Amino acid sequence: MIAVLKSGTTPEQTAHLINWLKHMNLDVHISEGQEFTVLGLIGDTSRVDMELLGSLEIVDTVKRISEPYKQASRNFHPDNTVITIGNAKIGGGHFSMIAGPCSVESQEQIIAVATSVKEAGADILRGGAFKPRTSPYAFQGMKEAGIKLLLEAKKATGLPIITEIMNIRTLDLFEDVDIIQVGARNMQNFDLLQELGKTKKPILLKRGLANTLQELLMSAEYIMSEGNENIILCERGIRTYETYTRNTLDLSAIPVLHEITHLPVVVDPSHATGKASLVPSMAVAAAAAGADGIMVEVHNNPACALCDGAQSLTPAQFADLNARVQRVREAIL
Ligand code: PEP
Ligand code: MN
């Protein structure tokens, strides 16, 4: 249930109301918009007298919301969330281009890719240090050493960095990481989500291979319910019966998510298609559909990449993609 307070309500009146609600064993989440304050009532609201609440002088409207996610819901938080990472912003009309290799492989590789994607206009550097691989015999990432190399690349280029966490035990290693990625396979690792909710780090939450958008938002809710509201959602393709592409990019997820949530939406056309030749068209399409950012895999030598070479762009291909995406952004403004 949400209660929208009238503009002009004083902090004392708000605090008084919250106190009253808390006495009914409800948790109250406050969202301060530009004009209105919205209170999200969390817990068993079945005994709340909606008429009584609605009749209070400071209450504008009371609504029961049917979605099981509350803090992630646009009903509850009408303004777009904007996530700021260094000089980059994502959401609410701000767009960020995230680029870099699937995995950090060596100092030479990550510095070379970081330098070239920066030159081509990337805002944020990606690179996996802990890799969730289908086979236990495949390259598992450079782990701690990989994070150290990403930090070197951050220092060398000034680009903020994003990298994936697989286990909360490694959280200390992410202290200087700017965005923590939760991969598709961990989207419903609820313990991990709750622990990340206790941090203040921006989290990029990828949609699971076979998850609905409601499930994606429930996972975001796990993080938000612990206090961390800095979440970026990522559509990276879902599994369908089509096998030509690695996954099927659900482009409609972008406008749907914008309707039902205030959280920014980034699209990853690399894992969605699995083929470098298809990545630019899908990046352009995602920008046209209103994505708040694009994340693409770029490698200085895709043929020799230790992971996901087939879907990795060369730096020159990335520069071309970025220029096209920026033109689309200007066209739809
Ligand atoms: C990745 O971004 O490197 C990755 C493993 O992606 P996903 O979790 O979407 O498969
Ligand atoms: Mn990858």
C-alpha cells in the first residue's frame, strides 16, 4: 500500500504519521519526490483502514498496489532514478556506454582495451575477474589479480569500472570497484542480493536466462529492501527456442520496465546475440527503444580472447557502434 502526502506537509506531520503506521507493525519506506512524498507501507496492510488513512488532513491519496515489489515500483517512486558513477550518469535521460572485455586476461590486454574504448567514447570500463562459466574446466577468470588490473586500468584512464561478484565472501575485494555486477546466473541468489543490499554500491542486476520481468524486479526488491537503492537493471537476452542467436534479446523489456519501475535499464547486446556481427544493430535498436545505457564486450584481439571472443567487437568496431548509438540518441531526444 502507498500513501501520497499532500505538498506542504511538514516533516513533523510526516514523522507523526510514520510513527502511527509503525505502531501497526508496518515498515514505512519514504520516497521524497520533487512535489510529493510517497510512503510505502510494507508488511501486513490488510488491517489498515484505507478510508481512515485517506481522510487524514495530510494524506492526498492511498492506493493498494498489487505488484509484489514496492520499492522498485514506479507507483511508489514516480521520478526516474539516476545513478551517478564518477562523471557518468545512468537513468532519467542520462545515458552511459559501458565497454570492455568479457574477462580481464593480462595487464597489457586490459590497459589496451581500456585506452581504446575510452578514446572511442566509453563512459565506464567493464571486465570480468570472477567468471561464471558453464564448464568447470573453462577459464574461470583472474579473480583477485583481475580486480587489481581493473583498478590499474581505472587509474590509467580515469574510467569507472564494473565487474561481477559471484560470492559475498569476496566483497572486500570490490571496495574500489564502482559498480558491482550480479550476473544472470545469480539473479535469484537471494543471500547474495540481501548482502549487497547492505552496501551502498551501485549494483547492475542482470536478468536471468529464464526469468520474467516481475522476477527481475523482485530480485531488485531484495537489494532495495536492505537499504541499497542504487540499482541498474540489465536486459541481456533470455532463452527461447531460437538457437541461431545465443539468447533472444527482449527489446520490449525496455519500455515495459520503464513503465513499471523507476530504475534505469541497460542493454547488453553481446550476451544477447553471441555474435559480433549482430551486436551493433541490437545496440542501436536498444538505444532507439529508450535504453539508459548499453554494455558491450570489446577485445583487442577477439580471435584470441579467453572468453566470449565470438561476440567481442574490435576497438574500431566499437568506435563505429558508439558513434551510431549516439546519433540514434540525438534523433530520439
Ligand atoms: C558477463 O557480463 O560477462 C556475463 C557473464 O554475463 P551474463 O551474466 O549476462 O551471462
Ligand atoms: Mn561474456
